[in-house]
Amino acid sequence: MTTIERLVYMANQIAANLATDEDPAGAVAEHIALFWDPRMKKLIFDHDSGGLSPVAAAAIHQLAQKQNGG
Amino acid sequence: MTYQPQSDFGTPASKSEQLATLTIDGRIVTVPSGTSVMRAAAMNGTSIPKLCATDSVNSFGSCRLCLIEIDGRKGTPASCTTPAEDGMIVHTQTPRLAKLRKGVMELYISDHPLDCLTCGANGDCELQDQAGAVGLRDVRYGEGANHLGQAKDHSNPYFDYDPSKCIACSRCIRACDEVQGTLALTMDGRGFASHISAGLASENFLSSECVSCGACVQACPTATLIEKKVVEIGTPERSVVTTCAYCGVGCTFRAEMRGEQLVRMVPNKEGKANRGHSCVKGRFAWGYAQHRERILKPMIRAAISDPWREVEWEEALSYAASELKRIADKYGKQALGGITSSRCTNEETFLVQKLVRAGFGNNNVDTCARVCHSPTGYGLKTTFGTSAGTQDFDSVEDSDVILLIGANPTDGHPVFASRMKRRLRGKNGNDGAKLIVVDPRRIDMVRTPHIEADHHLPLRPGTNVAVLTAMAHVIVTEGLADEAFIRERCDWDEYCHWAEFVSDKRHAPETLEPVTMVPAADLRAAARLFATRPNGAIYYGLGVTEHSQGSSTVMAIANLAMATGNIGRRGVGVNPLRGQNNVQGACDMGSFPHELPGYRHISDAATRSLFEADWGVPLDPEPGLRIPNMLDAAVDGVFKALYCQGEDILQSDPNTQHVSAGLAAMECVIVHDLFLNETANYAHIFLPGSTFLEKNGTFTNAERRIQPVRKVMSPMNGLEDWEVTQRLAQAMGLDWNYRHPSEIMDEIARLTPTFAGVSFARLDQEGSLQWPVNDAAPDGSPIMHVDGFVRGKGKFVVTDYVPTDEKTGPRFPLLLTTGRILSHYNVGAQTRRTENVAWHPEDLLEIHPNDAEDRGIKSGDWVKLASRSGETTLRAAVTDRVAPGVVYTTFHHPATQANVVTSDYSDWATNCPEYKVTAVQISASNGPTDWQESYESQAASSRRIIAVPAE
């Protein structure tokens, strides 16, 4: 498994486990913000969303926008 | 201090709150009701002669030496079995008593060897002391039948049994029964033929069920059971109280010394974690500290293919600093990181994370707790507000039902297991606590002498969340939840949301039975039992955390405790049994890449500024890399340097081939350890470490109990570990000037609110303190969340069962789960270098008879264990302890490398590896795999050290 494959897997796994949260995408975004190092975040932000579950993709989009001041 | 034996009051303390006042030898003494006259006298400074009594076991009344006279009563009762009563007037020394005692003692001595001068216990023998105490000067009985000259049993590697010296007092038997709870010893024969036997007549101590905890040796009043080291060295001349460096129970011991030589480790009666008990590891397995394979000189090499070259400390440290600086300049500061160890002290751990944050300039610090209890940190912080267990160990004495899940305490936490077993057995005719075991294996606690679990739920590995949710389903739908507690202490809306979730039919035990393999009726009965007993306590271990759903399981446990109102008093609670000695402390000290000491997130500007002001450097507000992320980054070529203190990631972390690839890709691996461990095969700089006997500091056990570690001998490598880290920091230009670990603790206390009241002086005074220690709890906190949760309201978290992606299939049809055995500790670096190998010389694969028969495998056969990650070979042990479809092994021996087969899957929240579930296939084998052979050859080559010619 390459690093980006692993990050996609991790994001999907987090999303699956937070699926019952009131705001799953928000919860996933918060989790990644709190626990991933800057390089991991950058790699997933730069990724084309391939392989990401809809909740994980939404979370990463949300987080990327926030980090970029969007 | 000069050697003083520990006080022995003869009989155990009474816990009664009623008092009795009596007169003993003209002096008035007030004691709790139920106290024996013997103990009351001892508390008053009067030592009544005794042989069969010792305060670790109940009184027995057999030796007839402790006789007393009581005004108004006939005869001479035994003081050990006579309770003190109000108004009693006792005489301990009268002419009548003296004559009786002398007569009794004369009989004992008439059948005892008179080799006192050459006896191993000379000077430390109660029989000798009592002969003196009663004034025995002559033995009138001549030659006759006796027990002298019998063969000794030397089979146990740590102690001898000499039946010739036995006085048949039964102290050893009672210690084995009452203190250890193994019931391995018995009094065989009758009358003159009575003798102590370890199991069957054909067995010796080593082959018996004896677990070598040392309780019998401790209880023996003669040289019948005596440590081999005392026989070899002689009796100790001083003692120092320190804390064991093995598991998370945190037993304290008296290191009994002669000069700088350790004679024996004796469990400390004052130790609040162990209450005078020990296990084979802490009591006896310290020989590694002087093992010939210890590395005592720093070593360096340019490439891992080169042999090591021994150098002085200064050269090693300046080379390390220059390499770290070179790599930071070339690749950026994020290319550096460090790993702290749960085996090291709080002070050492604090310094390593400080070096990374303040010296390396990033947060790339992680700890071996990543691979064991990181989900505990996440789960309990989320639900309760703090990352720690809720109880002290004494709490188990008040439990009415115990839910044991994913823990094997008789092997992993043996001293606490003995306390738990004592509670399960009950006392004085009263029933003990009920027991529910949730474990894929039939661990010893399921059925052991005088204990049988009320329910064993042998779940399919990986289904903890489903089992706990099903239990919650039963509790909620059958109206067994403690709504009064929930309304008062928890967020009611969150509870309602959770209750609705668990009440769904898809979480019913009947629906989940095909997934969990747990019979629904058993699960329902277990849930009802847990919810309906007054005090329910949950104890868990790595069988909970080391899963894809580790954090969810911890939160499901917390949910269950809250739903049943089992938080905030004695006898209840959520109790993670920590694997290594200082897992709790390593986590407390800010070892995780996202947290500063005291579990405060690195992104919190107020906390960061506190540390920045104290340390004089800006801190990176972004979380750093966790261990698996470091290895990924290394393989990607962006993580280049690692300072690894006291941790062997190559053997202990999952998917060995990925770990080795990551290490091999780094340009500077600094290993700081006692031995050339497996990780050191990929190291460029080796900094020799010091053992727990050679340094000062503190460990924090599973109860949040901070206990002193005291230096009892000079470090053979020349420096304590905190000094090594400090000198590395100084070589990198940091202005660190700690003169003693107490100054590091002062800094921790200054910066960490939960440690505010902790200092070495206070620990010396109190013996130990359980955090939080602050203005609100100046003497510490044995039990947490008493009046409210740390986070305010307890949080119910919905924990949906998300199955692991590690699936069985035609190629890999079995599930492997891994664990520990009593005689070994973690990767075995210490215990493999002791006589403990007598019990467990190699890792074995447990396989069910059906699965073994299908594959033509017998016990003792070599088998190949293969998974999607890799393969290894080991010998099989065919047993129905494991269910069909499940196999089990330990990971103590590098020759096996069980982690060659474990997968990359990990907990969703923390990346704690999923050691407990790997799909595997087992087949017959002729010997080592190609991987094992190439690994062994690489390891041998890597461990070469250039011989330095003599000058």
C-alpha cells in the first residue's frame, strides 16, 4: 500500500466509524485536523478524491477550504 | 539504610471501624475489633514468639509458640487466633508460658539440622530467632526418627526447596492459596509423614503448577524455601524501596543489597499497588540487568552494513547531534522524530518529547503506547474527559460483578490477578464477586482453582463492539439502565440517542450471534448479571484496544459503565490494565504527537504559550507523525532520522517487513537501549541505556499511581538515561542543566495542572500519589469522577460496529490472535535474558484439535504460519483453549517474529495496530522460512562489533 492509498483508506475508515455522528463530514474533518500531520493533510488535499467515500471526500474538501482560508 | 526486615504483625489487619481497648503486659492498646491479640501486641511493640503466623495470611494456630494467658480465662490460648476484646488483660511472658514455649521449640529443633553457621538463612531465619527468643539452650532428645538428610529440589531456577528444614507450619501453602491463589502446594501425608508437596508426588517445583511468584519463599520462616541468590551471595545488608519495571501493575519492591550487588527483590508490604505480593518477573527476573549481552559503550557506524565501532560518550553524542543537524539542514526539520518508551521513567519520557518539540522543532514524537493503549486515551477522553482508568486496585475488593474483556490478567498482570481472584473466591464464607469473561480463548480466569466464571463469552476475534452493543441492547430494552444516575451525571439527550441506537433489533444478541459466535442466551444472561449486581467493574486489556475498532470498543465500555451507573465509587469503574510499567506515564508526559503533557492538544494556543514561555522556544501548532506514519514517510524518503529510546519497534510493531523498510530508508537511526535489539540492526548510533536499578525517576501505573524508581547501583554504562538525553540535547545546542530527575518532575508539575502537587519530596513522604494531585485533591485521587465527570456530563457515544477489513477466505481461513505469557514480558528483551526461559523457551502456536487434525498437525510439530503480510514458522500446541477457526501465539521471541504475519490494519481513530485479528493459514513445515533465515543472517551481520585492540 502506498502512502496515499493508506491515507485514503484511513479517511474512509474514519468516515465509516463516524457515520452515525450528527454531522459526519464535520466530525471527520475535525478528526483529521486534530490527528494528522501537515504532510499527510497536504497529500490528501492534493489527491483527486479517487477512492474516497462521499463523507470522507466532503470532509477533506471542507478541511482544505478551512485551512486555505476559504 | 541499614538492613531491617519488614515488620510482621503476625496476622492481617482488621478493617473494622469498631475499636477494642485491652491491656497487654500492663500497657493499654486500642485496636480495631477483630484484631488478633498477636497483632495488637505487635502494634504495641511486644513481639510474641511465633512460627506459623505471618501477616500476609490468615492465622492458623498450629505452632503452639504464640501462647498467652488472659486474666479470667483458663488455659493458654494461641494469640494468633484469639481476637482482642474490650477490657481483656493479657500476659505474654509468664513462667508457665516460657516453659511451654521452650518445650515446643525443643521439639522443633530436635528434628531440624543444626547447620546454622553454613545455612543460607543464617541471620535471616525465624526459627533461629525464635529459638533465641524463647531461651532454648539445650535439646534433650537424642537420635531417633527424623526428617534430616532428604533430597533437595533445585528444579526452580530461582529458589531451592529443602524438605529437611521444613517445620510443617503451612505458611507456604497458605501463601500459595490466599495470596497468590494458585493452590499449587499441599501438605501431603499424615502425622510424621507430613510434607509439603508441589502438585503430584512425581512432580518437582518446576514441573508443578507453581507459578514461581515467590509468595511461599517470602512466607517461609526457615531455609526450606530460599532464594538461590541468597544461598550464593549471602544475606543483604541494606534495602531500598523501588518500583518494578515490568507490567503496569507497578509493584513496589525492596531491592535488598550487599554493596552494589542486588541480592533479592522482596515485594514491599507498604506498596499500595501490590500489597506485598509479586510475580515471577518482578521478584526474580532481574538477571538481565547484569547480562553479558548488555552494551555498555556507545557505538557508531556510517552504514548499517558496517560493523559497530565503540566510541566514548562525547564522540557518540556529538556525532548524533551533527547527523541530526545535517539531516535537518538537508531535508527540513520535519525529517526528524523520536519515540519514547513506556519502559522508561516519566522524567526520561518528558525529556525525549521536549527534545523533539523544543530541539527538533516539530511534534514528531510518539510512544510505544501507540501500539497498545492509544485507543484508551482517545476513548476515555471522549466519554469521561480524561485519558485514564477510574479506580485504584483496592477498589476490586468491593466489586460484586467483574466484566473482564480482552485481558488475561493471570499472565499479563499477575499480581492484580491474585487480588481479583481473592475477591472472586469470597471471604469467611461470604460469596465472592461474579465473573464474566469476554475472550476468544479460554483464559485461566475462566476456570482456575476455586474460581469459575459465571459466563464465558468466547467471541469471534474482532467483534468486541458487536458484543458490547448487544449487551447494551439487553440492558436498555429490558429496563435495566440506571436512569437516575444517567439523568444526574450524563447528557440525557445523548443517552436517549444512544439508547435508541442500541435498542434497534439489529443489535439484539440473537441478530448478532452469527457475527459474534456468542450464544444469545449466554450474552443476555451476562448482560443481566452485570446490570443487576450493585457494583459492576470492567477490566480490559489489549484484546480491546488492538483492533480496527479499538477506540469504539473503549467508548462502548464507557457507555456500558455509565448506563449501569458504575462510575464514581469503590467497586465499579472502567479499568484499563496497562501493558508496560509506564504506559500511563508515557501518555501523561506528552508522548503523543498531538498532545502536550497533561493531554492538552498542541493546537491549543494557551497551553502552547505556557510551554513556549518556560522552554524559551516557539512550538509547532500542528500535530506530528505517529509511528506508522513515520515509517510511511521514511519509505517515501522524507523522514530521515529517528531517536528511539527503550523501544524495539522492529519486533513489537506490526508488519515487520514494512518496519524494516522504513528503518532502512532512514539516514540516522539512534537506538538508546540496554541491548542490541532488533531495531538496532538498522541503527547508525547506539547509546547504551541504564536499567531501572541504575537510575532515579518515577513510573505511573495503571491506577494513575506515581511511584519512585530509586537508583540502587551505579549505571554500568556510566550514565542514567535522562542524562544521555540531556547530553544529546546539549550537543544540539539546547541549554539544559537538570542536576537530578527531581528537577524534571518539578518542571512537569509546573506545567501540568494534574501534577501540580507532585514532587520527589512529596513522593518520598507519601510513598506514592495518584494523579490528579492539585489544590482540589492535595493527596491525590484514588477514584475519579466521584462527584461529576472531568468533562462535565458523561458523554454517550454511538459506536456502530464496523467490521475489520482483515477477512478470512479460502487462502487464509483461520484468525490469528496474539498475546503474552506469564514468564515473559513484551518482546522478551529482558525476560529472555533470565532463567524465565525455563518456562517458555519459544513461542508456540495454539491451534484447536479440529483444525490441527484437518492439517495433520500434532503438538510439537513445526508449522508454517502464513498471512497476506508474510510467513514464519514455529511449533504447534494443540489445545481446545482456542475455538475452532482461531489460532493464538505470543510475540516474545525474535526467532519467531510473530509480527511478520500481522497486518497493516489499525484502529480507525489512533492507528493502534490490529494485532488481535490476522487471517492466516497453518500448514506443516520442515523448519524456518526464507524470511527467518535471511533475517537471522542480516541480524548476525548487523551485530558485529570491531574488536578494539588492547593498549
